[in-house]
Amino acid sequence: MKNKVMLNEIQVEAPFAMPAINVPDFSQCRRMPITDYGAIQGDKDKTTIAIASAIAIIHKHVNNFEMNKDRG
């Protein structure tokens, strides 16, 4: 699995020494609409649960990928 998050480096003009800033570009990443996980406009409780569910699924996916990558 290739990392799809690209970093765009931007230079900022400042009156002091300023290193470049790396800004993530998520445009090529998988989309996970929270409505797919039960979010409903105006329902804070269901939306909170939906966000937590989406995060848990991605977290599990990333951990499985990392474990398989370590096995060779």
C-alpha cells in the first residue's frame, strides 16, 4: 500500500528566519463520509459515534497494514 498523503512544501516570507512549512494534501486519500457510519445532520450524538466509528476502522486498517508490512 502506497502512502497517498503528499506533502506540499511552502515558503513563507517573514521578518525572521522561517523554515518551509509542509502542508498535507489528502486529495488522493480514501474518502470516508461520516454519513456512511450513521451521522445525521443535527444529531450530535449519532454524529459523534459515526466519527469515532470511521476513525476506529481506519486505525484498524492502518495497524493491520503495518503488521503485515513488518512480516515481509
